[in-house]
Amino acid sequence: MLGDAWKSDVLGATQAGIRAIWLNRTGITCPDPELALELRSFEPLEVAICSILGQPQSEDGTRTSRYDDTARS
């Protein structure tokens, strides 16, 4: 579940057993960083998508999963 409202989106998803992702565009302090992944923007798009899909990334934000287009032969 991706949502921008902490109480209804994040807490609601968590209570339903759904992985929560909080879109925090305002930059306020996350009430519980262990409860949900926090995104502040969808830019860069590739980093946001990898985060949403739970795909690992290197420190520079590039994908490191087997789904990386550059890794295909």
C-alpha cells in the first residue's frame, strides 16, 4: 500500500497485514520508521520503483537485482 496519509494509509495497511509505503512529500518526521518504508518523492523514478518493489539498490541508487535491464544478455 502506497499512501500519503500516515493514519489511514500506513496504519490501515499495517493493521490489515499489508506492507506500507509512506509518501512523505512534506518532509515531516516519520512517526515510526520501522513501520513503513518512506519515500519523499517519485524522483528519481527508478529509485522509487525499486524501493516500492523491494528490489535492492547500490549506494548510488542503481538497481542491483536480476531484473536490471543492463544485466540481461
